[in-house]
Amino acid sequence: MLHKKILVIFIFIFVFIIVSMSVLKDSAFAAPDPTEQFRPFIKKVTDLLADPKLKSLPKNEQGRRIVNVAREHFDFAEMSKRVLGQQWRKLNDSQQKEFEDLFTSLLQYTYIEKIEKYSKQKVEFTQQRIKGDRAEVQTLSSDGERSINVSYIMLLHGDQWMAYDVIVDGVSLIRNYLEQFNEIIKKDGYDGLVKQVKDKIHQIETDQKHK
């Protein structure tokens, strides 16, 4: 009889341990909430854009600081990979790194002129969708006169959601560049694309110096 009681107690303890471990495991591997991660990040970006000290700096320095903050939740390597499509797999590690740096610089210089508009935007988080290690966080940006739907498409890296695409009123930044770059590669090859991106960056840098 005593042995039966000990056996029952042992089984109870064993089941309790297994259940507890399962709960802890589920908790440990539960994906973080993408909206809650992105909310303070977006505030940090908009606060930076609204900072008068930032606007007093040269344009290239403004862009550098914005990109440094953006790296916290934007995966520029993934963005670079996706805008090249199949061409990315043909590049060696050195070429991939070079293109990532070039594309990041292109984004920095291309969108720095829009600082004034985005510095006055109010951002409302509307909804999110999560599927495995992918998520979409939808927002509504408004300046009081016009509202814009902006969605951030993200991948989960460890415990961090990292954006690799931005969709503005249904237009994907990545798809837009992918289509442009594919056309250039078909016509002038990958080396031709790199040259055009470098020329574009140089042109923007020159224009900014003369403003």
C-alpha cells in the first residue's frame, strides 16, 4: 500500500515537472510583440527628425545619424538582398557587403530631403499580423491634412523584429527598387548597376554641397 502511494506521488511530481517545463519552454520561445517593439523605435525616429539640432547639421550628417538609429530595427542586409533578387546569390561575400553599403547610402541620400515632411507626422499603430518569424505592423501617419498608410514588413532575428520592407499606400519600397534594378541589370549587367548607384550617390552628394 505504501509503495502504491509513493508511486502515485512520484507520478504526480513527474507530470508536474513535465508540464512546468513545457510552460517555461513555450514562454521562453514565445515571439515578442512586434508592435510593442516598434512603437518606441518609431517615437525615437520621429523625435530625432523633429530635433532642431539635427536640422542644423549638414545633410550628409543628418542622413548618417538617421541611418544609425534606423539600424536598430531595419535590416539593411536583408533589404539589399531582396532588391537584387536572384542576382544576390551570384555575388561573393565582399560584393554583397559592398552592395549593402551602397544601397544603404542610396536610401540615406534619397530620403533625407523628406525630413521636413516626416518630422511633423503623427503615427497611429492600427494592427499587426504575425506568421511564424514574419510580421507586418500597420500604421497610419498623419500631418493633420493628409493620412498615409505605412506598413512595416519584418523578420524575427532572435528576439528582435527587424524591418526589411516599407509599404506606403500599397507601394513596396523593395519591389519598386527590385523592378528598377532588374531592368538595369538586364541592360547593363550588375557592374552597370553598381556604377549607376555610385553615380547617383555622387550626384546627390554634389547637389547637397551646393545648397
